[in-house]
Amino acid sequence: METEVRLPQLSMGMSEAEILEWYFEDGARVEEGQDLVEIEAEKAREVLPAPTGGTLRIKVEPGDVVDVRSVLAVIVGDAP
């Protein structure tokens, strides 16, 4: 099962954010709730947690500016 990690809209005026840093490398195993990526939106920094556990597949790189609801990464869960 794949779970998309999307950029949430953290405030009414937020339309995009810059990816600052991934805390894991592409292909790493992550657990639900672990800090995953740091973003900056409207001059505020936020850390987004992993919504589920599995193997991280990063889709955007640090320095990229992405729109709200864009896919940042996919987490591939373990097969049952």
C-alpha cells in the first residue's frame, strides 16, 4: 500500500512552501509520527510527521517550492 505525503495548507493564506530539509534519505524506513521533512511557508518553519510507516520515496528536493496539496513523497507500506 502507498500513502502520499502531501503539503498541507497550514493557514488560510498559504499557497506554497519551500522544502528545507528531509530528515531521512530516499529509500529509508520511517515510522508513523517520526519527523519527516522541514518546510518554510509564510516565513514560518514547520516539521511534517510521517503519516504512516514504511519505505520513503522522496518526490521533491530541498530548495524546491511546491504548491499546497502537492505530493512531497510516497511511503510504501509493508505487504500484509
